[in-house]
Amino acid sequence: MKKFLFFTDLAIRKNSKRVSRRFAVLAFGVFAADSSLSATITWNGGGADNNWSTTSNWSGSTPANGDALIFSGAARLTNINDQLASVGTVSFGSGGFNISGNPLTLNGDFTSVGNNSWAISSTLGGARIFTSTSGTFTLSGAIINGSNLITIAGAGDTTISGAIGSGSGGLTKTGVGILTLSNVNAYTGATRITGGTISISSDTNLGAGPGAVTPASIVIDGGILSTSGTFTLNSNRGLAIGPTSGQGMVRFKWFPAS
């Protein structure tokens, strides 16, 4: 049992006069962490090394678990997580960053401006949105999705070269950018394209092959499924064209055999 000491003001009356007194109160109990207390910490690269644990690399103080991180500027673009086990939102305000280090749980969404690389093995703490507004955002670390949906958004491009798996969460592509999947992925949820392009070179890029016929394993409604190689699509991947009701649009892009 943890002890917590806090102060409270108590107004009382003495001889018809209001008297205020401050009392120290010792409370016993267990308090859950309040996510609203997380801070937003900005990388400035002002330290003598590339480590997240170096206070002078950040504006203010080093981040704590669950804090939101902003990476911008031109100093120490290659840096290493040796500090945290979890993060909130992560924003890249400029390009050129290449980030690696200890595994993290992602409790917030990502936004990337320019060409940036995230090489950290990441576990999703919930459904996550990765938005590339310009350039190419590369996710080269493994992504442990669990039952959580991954959404790739934005006008910029995204490359996921790290393996996704092996949870039941699906993958949705929105926005006009191109998503390139280049690894053998093991996620079992649906792959949905409602905007932009998903580019693949193998059936295994689309997650684990279903063991039985699975309707709407791939849904194409307003986006493009593009292939850069010759392969056979798993016959158990049910292909749904357009929305479940009303009207939709689908486009295929393929390359003829040479």
C-alpha cells in the first residue's frame, strides 16, 4: 500500500469569525497513472552523444514513459532510444531522422514530414495511425500489432520493411500516398485500401495466408493494389471490390511479363 501526502485548506468558524487552516493529510491507497500528465518533449540534439537519456539532447528535460515526442531540426538526426519503454504521439517536423534503439510500446499516432526512418521494434498499445505528409516514412522495425488496426495515411509515401505480425489486427490504407510492403508479414486481419496505393511483390506481403476461404480478406474501395513481381495470390484470400453498400471504385495495376 502506497502513502500519499497532500495539503488541503479547511475553513472553520471561531467566535463567529471565519478562520482558515491548512492541514496535512496522509492518504492511503493506490492511484492509477493519469495519462493527461504526460508531457511533450522536443529533440534538439544539443548533447555530446546521440542518446535519448542525455538531457541536453532535449528542450527541457529527458522524456518519461508515455510522453509525446517531437523530432525537428538538423542536429544528431541519427539517435538512439536508451531511455524509454513507451511513447505517446511521435512527430517528425523535418526530414533526415534515423531512429533506433530499445523496443517501445506505441500509445499514440505518428506524423512524418520528409524522409524519416523508425527502426525500433514497436508494440501497438491500441489502433494506430501513421501519417506521412511528404517524402517517405520508413518503418523498418518489427511491428507487433496484436488485435489493433494499423492505418497508413497521408499524401506522402510509407515503406514498411519491418515484419507485421502476428495478431488479428488488420491494415488499412487511406490518403493518396503509396504504401510499400516488403517483408513477410504475419498479421491475420483484413487488408483494406480506400485511398492511394499498396505496392507488393509477394503474396506474403499481405499477411498470413488464410487456412480457409476468408471473404473480404482484401478490400479495394477507391484505391490501387499494385504488384512489382509475378506471383500467385493465395486462393483463400477473398477479394471484395467496392463498399459493402452503394457505389465504389477500384483500380488494378499490374506489370506484363517480359
